[in-house]
Amino acid sequence: MWDKLVAGWRHAVRCLAMALAALALSWGVTLTEGLVAALVGALAGVFAGEALGRSRLRLPVALGGVTLGLLGLWGLASLGVRHELLPELLGPGNALVFAAVLRFGGTALGLVTALRLVAVRRPSLLALELGVIAAAITSVFAAHRDGVIARPLALSDWAWRNDIDPVHVFLAIGAGSVVLLAVLLVVETRSGRGLSSLLALAALALLSVLFFNVSGLPQPTPSMDLGLTDAGTGGPPRRTPDAGGHGPSPNPGGDGGSGQRPGEDDGGGGPDSGGEDGGGAGLDGGDGGGGGAGQDAGDGGGGAGQDAGDGGGGAGQDAGEGGSSGGDGGDSGLNFPPPELSDGGVGQAPPPQDAGRPPPQDPFDNRDRPPGGAAPMAVVILDDDYSPPSGAYYFRQEVWSLYTGSRLVATNRNDADLDVVDDFPTLPTPAREVPPRTHRTRVRGMVALLVDHTHPFALESAQELSPTPNPNEQRFVRAWRFASLAQSIDYRRLVGRRAGNPTWSADLRGYYTQPPTDPRYRQLAQQVVDRALPQRTRRDPFAQALAIKLYLDRELIYSTRARHATTEDFLWGNRTGYCVHFAHSAVYLWRSLGIPSRISAGYHSDESNRRGGSAILLRSGDAHAWPELYLDGVGWVVLDIAAERNIDPPGHATDEDLQRILGEMARRQPPNPNTPPQDVRGPRPQTHYGRDLGYGLLYTLLAALGLLYAIKLWRRVIPYLASPRSTPRVSYRALLDRLAEAGLVRETGESREDFAKRIAGAVPSFERLTALHVAARLGNPMTAPEERPEYDRSTWSKGRRDVARELGQQPRPWRRLLGLLHPASWLDVH
Amino acid sequence: METDFQQSEHITHTPAPPITDLNGAYGVVQRLRNRLQMAVRGRDEIIEVLIIALLADGHMLLEDYPGSGKTTLAKALGDCIIDDRPDDEIVTFRRIQFTPDLLPSDVTGTTIFDPNTNRFFFRPGPIFAHVVLADEINRTSPKVQSAMLEAMAEKQTTVDNRTRKLDELFFVIATQNPLDLAGTFPLPSAQLDRFLFKVRMKHIDRASELEILASYKARKAGAGQDLPRCTRTELIHARAVIENAVWVAPEIRECLVDFANKTRADPRVLQGTSTRSLVLMIPALQARALTRVRDYVNAEDVAYLAQYIFAHRLELAPGTDNIEAVIRDCINEPMERLARATLKRV
């Protein structure tokens, strides 16, 4: 009955699956004619493969023939586009259609034929066929991962329009495909065993659905950041307001070693006592020892390399102008342009390293991984329209100002860097230090995190962070609101201000201006300032800083591949590096001139990325570190280095759709304006599909498994314990169990004798034992047991040994092992 | 009795030692099997069935084409049997060629007036034999057929209102040609039911046929003639031993009844298996078990005999012609139940 049903349906199901696979693979790649050709080719391939498989042709010959035919069709197709003959004959349009039909139809035909042929000849290779079908269907949805939601757009747009979550659509399609493949598998294997194992598979799949929240949107995995997220192994350098008994020397005049904290070094500085030593160690060790560096350095987007070049070039020119026409005087007289910032061209930074790891050699080291920083990290919604004078938004997460002798790390003072909020707000949390309100504009907004981070971040400079409900529990890990005092004063008007805050203690001022021990910084800085600035502005802190910035813009080369042991190594080496190197260089040079400065780390997004909307999508490639200097009356001012030369490959363009969709989600706007906003319902609870139910199911399954094994063991052991009366029955049953483990099972309606005869080739002694067993049951019960050999226990123990030995000679030992592990093999025995 | 005919038969006046156990009965089987297999090549399965029918006290209907060896087989069977009671009027083997103009008395015998004694005396017909070959039984009129069939069912025949008993070992091998049906009188199902087995003979395989051609001369010269025979009394004893000593388990009987019910419920079958056929099957199963040297009947016996016993007893609905498939389908479930029963606790 089953066989008949299957025989009829098999081909139909197979055709359907193959047609779907062909369509999935060629969708969007070819013309309609090509699609139709692929469809027809796949269908024809099913039958051709079947026919070839049943023919007497040898497999290699048949496969070779299929390959040759495929090559021939391709050749013919290339004739249509590479040579002029066909276009002249048919016209160019028809020639293209001809080529597409030949190419796609031929490929589908050849591929499907080969797969079917192989599957017919070698049934185990059916897996190959099923795998190709599964891969083809999956490929359509491959883009829907790593946080990039809702691909393909054709499908998700339709779903949004009809107010369906596209995830459900995708899940439905996936479930449908699984069912299709399962049906195909059952149908092709033609045995009840396939069905029962599929049931087990379904139970496992259900379990995984219950335990893993698969229905949510895909969570991005950050391929790199600056240690901003929780994902990596290496944590960021922690701020330690009280550094136990090993506080740093507050003395700014101390040497490099004095800034080091012996108890909790940042992993970057390691045990080096000074920059020179660190450099040496770094040189020796190369960059291989970055034990704590869990993050990698993708590239953020050298796509804007051109921009950076332009911007930097312009700036350089202007600076030259300013330098030569130094007599203009006045704040505005200086024709300094706002610092042009490249579009992510300086996006990369290494992770600061973890304290617990063995000290690595390279403080900046980050594991060399392939670039790729498109994974979305967070989305920021700006409530107020704000256009930064620098042309880019800087979201500050943490600050590194403590000089350790080899690099800057988070401070351990409790009076420095108070303008950053450390912890995610549960109540409205004001920053402990707020920059002066003048020259700044208040910008409010909200951040929704896609990946958990260690600290909150906000547009510089944060004034207050406050909690806000997560707008979409499935999508975001947390959200908060921020109010920032963002810089509004133009860079040109910063000239003429004093550096540092007059309210700072001398100690604090010294802390922020603690220069590196290497005297070359001072020499270089002085040299640059002398060369670039006229006498009048030569003492102006901002002019000095800008001159150094422009100098660095010109001199430095951006590359995320570069590794340097120390900043000195970088600055007096090949000058090829990324944002952390740049920022350190700038801060060291500024500090050597006595300008209070530090490094901030966080995210950076070019204003143009907004594309006019209020949502800003921050991607892992936008992680950034930049130098800042303190100007009296303005506070900490971002003065980023934008290298003119970028030797990284271009990065990923902003995904506007994703930015828009995530922004709508963060704002809790329904994608369909016709439906009421979801606010009335409140945030949707995260669905775990009943974890308790899952545990219940798991324990039930485990209990069932244990029970099955117990029964299996019992049936194997009981022949040794049974009474003589039931010895034949239980012994024979134990033998049947063994045979079932080896895959030898009596078929329905088959008599015991026929079964024994059927497997006599493999297990010859079983026939005799079967006769004994049947005689025990169907023989004359009046005969005295002594006269009946079937009740003799030794006969049976010998029989068990014989069967075990004969099964041991079977050619496939792994099959027996599988059978032994199979908990329900005895269920086949009846 | 003409003396020339009697001389061709094997007669003994000294009775063989009686057969009392299954070993002796199996000796009979072996002797029959050896002689028959020597005489008829390539028909081992038919020979098995024939021996089973003989020991189960049934009759056989062979469906075959001319020249397939049925007469040879029947004659060889007659040749196996030694008449140890030569004084009665019953001989070991007779062949009756049925024709449309045959009369019942041609079969059963007739009373003849003897002018010497002025009395009628009964002259036995060919039916008074141990083995009767009824050739082309469907060619004769129903009248003759029914006379024949009475004899088969009752082991007696009635001539001139006087009932005469046939020998206890009365075994009929009837044949009919399934193709040449012109001018025939097909046996009604009630009469078919009298035959324990209906066997459709198939052409023998190439090797056997070659062997027949090769051994033709040797057999003509009388090869295998000196193989041991068995006496009529031995056969009767063997039947009794089989009936008493071969065990039929209740599970087997359940299987038979289940099968019968299955055939009665099957929509492809107009008339299911009769109870009589089940009754007849029991000795057949026992005989089969003996030929396999077993003292109990098992599932294999049932499966083996089902086709031979039930194929001519089931009347199929129009549109169904594959009787073998019907039997196979119907016996599947009872067989499964039987197989499972052997693993159940008693």
C-alpha cells in the first residue's frame, strides 16, 4: 500500500523540489526566459537522470557524458554573446535570450541529471541531491542574517505591507522546505525506518526551537569593535576610580613607569616600565602575542578614502594659506577650515586588552581578521536636528587618558574624565561633569542597542542619560535616552582660547598633559608648529593642535592591517596605521606642547550617512577612537585625524533600508501607516515559545530514552535468568534483537522460517534456532521436556554465541555499533 | 482378472512389519520420493505435493498440457505400491481416459449375466484400484463425473443399487487441459472441492529437460526399478501415524480460521473458503510436516499448502483473475499474527 502510494508520488515531489531549487538559484540572475529554461531543464533533468540511472551505462561514463553535454551547451551559449554571427542573425536581444536559455536551461539540466543519476546508482548519495536543494532554497535567504534583516526585500516588503512579520514568512518558507525535503527523503528511501527517524528529527527540531529563540530577528555578531561590546573575549580597559593600594602616582612629572598600575595593568602596557622598553619588547615580539586581543580589525569603510583625500588635501592647503597669511589675526581671521573628517576611513581601532591575560607584546595589537564591519551595532535616533561642525557624529563611550608608558588607558582617578556615564541608566543619570553650555547646543536622542555593550554611549558630550523601555524586545537588547551638549561652535572660532580648565588642580592639569617620555615628540611638535604657524598664533593652543592635526593628516596612511608595538614605532616608522595609532600620536604630540588632551572611544558616523533621516545606524565598522583636547569655555573638543591616504579596500556602503527599518522599530512606528502604533500595546514580550515546555519535553525524551535502553538491556540479559520453560522464547527474542541491531528484521507477513531462510546467507545458524523456537511453541506440549532439545539452555547459549560470531563477520562493523547504540532497535522486533 | 495384467503388478503375500512411529512413516515418504524422482525428472515440487496428497488421503487435480509427464507420474506412483492383499479384486493402478461418450458403468463396473451359473456377477470397473489416473476429467459428461466424484468422496460406489466399498487407499489423480476447452464439461465448484489439491504444472526448466533427454534410454531400460517400494498397508499405517503423531498447534488452527474469514470478507472473492477445505487441510498440513521431518505443523506448511488447497475453492468476483495474489493478501495478516504469537508468553 505504502509502496504504491510512494511510487506514484515520488516523481511529483522530486520534480517540485528540483523546480523550486532551480528557480531559487536563478531568480534575479537571469531573464524570464532563462528562468523558464532553468525550470524546464530541472524537470527534464529529473527524468533524464532517472533514465540514465536505470540504463546499463556505467556511472563514470554517464557522468562524463553529462559533463560533455553541459560544456557543449555552454559553448553554444557563449557563441550567442561572444561572436557576432548569432546577434547578426537573430538580433542582439534574441541572441541574449538564446544564450540565457541555453546557459541556465543547460546548467539546470546537467546538474539535476548528474545528481539524479548519482542518487539512483548510489542511494546514499541521495544526501547530495537533498543538500543541493536545501542549499538552493537557503541561498535566497542567506542575506537575512548577521543583523541584516528582511532579505530578500521582495518578500519582506510584501510582508510588511500586509502587516506580517517577515520572520514568520521566512520561518514558514523554511518549515515548508523542511517538510518537502523530509517527504522527499522518506519517499526516496522507501522504508518505514526513514519515517521513524524523521519523527525523532522533528522532536529534536522542536526542542531546538523551544530552547533557542530562533524566531527573533537575527542578532548581529560584531566582527570587530574597540572592545565596546560585550561580545569579545578581551574587555576594554576598565575605569578604576579607586585603584586599591596601587594607585598611580598623581605626579604628572613622573616618568612613564609611574603611570603604570602594577596590580591591574591594562594588558597592553604589560610589565614594561617605559615606552622605550615597551617598544623594544614589541619589536621583538612582533604582533603575534596579543593574547587578550579578542576583537579583530575589520575595516570600517575605506569607501571614503577619496573623500578623506579630498578633505585632507583641502585642509592642508588652507592650513598653508593660514600659515603664510598669518597676519589675518583674530579668531575668525584665521581661515582654518573645519577639520574634514573622512567617512569612516579612520574607523578602526584595536581592542584594548584584558587584564587577566598574559601580557601581550603589542599594546595595539588586534587579531588580524578579514575586514568586514557591516554588522549593525546600534541605532541612534536624534530628536533634535543637529549638524555637527566637524561633519560627523561622535558617540563617546569611554575615555582613555591615563598614560601607562606605552599607551593611554582609562583613568583610575576619581576627579578625571567625569563627563562619561559609566553604567546603563536605570534612573535619569546626569554626567558628573558637564561642559560649559556656551558654544554648545542641547541635542536629545535615543540609542537602541542591537548588541550588548559594556558601557552606554551618547553623542558627545553627554549631559544626562535616562532609561527608556526597549522599543522592540525581539530586536534590541536595550535602549536609553540621552541629552547631550553637542559642540556647535565652529572650529574656526576656537582659536584664541586657553587650553585646559582654570578650575583644575595643578595635579589634574598635569595628569592631562603628561607627555610621553620620548623627547622626539616635543621636538617634532615644536618643529611642526614652527613651520606651520606664524609667529602670532604660534602660542595659541588650538592653532598648535590644528597644525599638528593637519601635519598628521598629510603624513599618516590609513590601514587597518598595520600593527605597531608602540606609538613611537608607528610615528617614526612607516606611519601606516589606524585610528588608535593616529589618536595616540596626536595626543602625545599635543601633550608634549602642554595641551590637555585625551582619547575618546566610541562610534563615529558621518553626517551624510543620515541621508536626511533622524536615524543613524552604527555598524561595527563605525567603532572609532579619536583625540580630544580641552579648551577653556568649550570643554573637550573633538579634533579627529583624517589621513589623506587610505590603503584599505573600500568598505560597505550604508544600508539605507536597514537604517530606516531599524529606525522605525526604535521609534516604535509600525511599518504600515494604516495600523495603529504599537505603543498602545506596550512592548511586545519576548517569546521563548515556552522554555518550561521545552524542559518538560527534554526530560520526557530523556526519560523515554532511558526507558528504551533499560528495556533493551533487560531483553538482552533475561535469557541468562529465564526459567527453562521460557528459555526458547526469551533467547530467541534476544537473538532477534541482535539481528535487528544489524538491520535484519522480519517483514510483515513473513513467517519466521522464511525470515530465517532469507538471512541464512549472513547468519546460517539462525535457521536451526528458529526451528527450535517454533518447535517449542507449536510442538506437541504433551511431549516430555527432556525429549525436546528446544528447552535445553546450553543449546541456546551456544546458539547465541554462533549468531554473535556470524554477525561479527558482517562486513560493516559500524552498522553494528550504530545498532548497539540505537535505543529503539528492539521495537523493530515482533 | 486377466493374468497378463496381473503379472505386471507387484504382489506380495507376506505383510511388511507395521509402521508405528514417525520414523517409519518418513521411511515410506523417502521410498516414494526416491522412486518418483527417479521416474519423473524436474517435477520435484509436484512429487512433494503428490506424496502429501497421498498421505493426507486426498485427491489431486493436475492442470496441464499433453505430454507433461502426468501419466508417467501416475504410473510411477502406481509402480511404487506393492499390493499386499492380492486376493481382493483391487489392483494397484488404473487409468481412465474420459471421453464424452463414456458411461458411469465404464468407470464403476457393471453386472454381467453369466450363462454358466445363470447368475449376474459384478465385474469391477477401473475405479477399483489403489491409484486411479482420471485423464481429462472435464471431457466427460456430468453423469460420469458425478459417479467418479461419489467414489472419491465416499470411497464407495453404487452399481445396481448395491454399494461396494472401494479400497481404503483410493487415490485419484485427475487431469484437465486448461486451454482446450471446446466440448468440455467444466467441473462445478462443488466437485472441485473434492480434490484436495489442484496443481497447475508448469514447463520444467532447461536443465531438467536436458536430463530427461539424456536419461531417456536408461529409464527405458528400467533404471531405478530396483529401488524399494512400499506396500499398501504401509501407506495406510503411515496415514494413521501422521494423523496421531504430528501435532497441530492451536495457533495454526487459529491461523486457518483467520485466513478463511479473511477470504470471506475480501471484496474480490465471491465465495470464501469452505469449512470442509479447512478440515481437509489439517491432514495435509500434517503430511507436509512429516515430509519435512517435523512432528509439528508450522507456518511454513500453511504458506506452502495454501495455494494448492485454496486456489480452486475460492470463487473470484468478476474483474479479478489473480487468485494467487488474493490468497497472498489474505494470508498475510494471519501469518503475521501466527509469527507474533510465537513470541508471546504462553
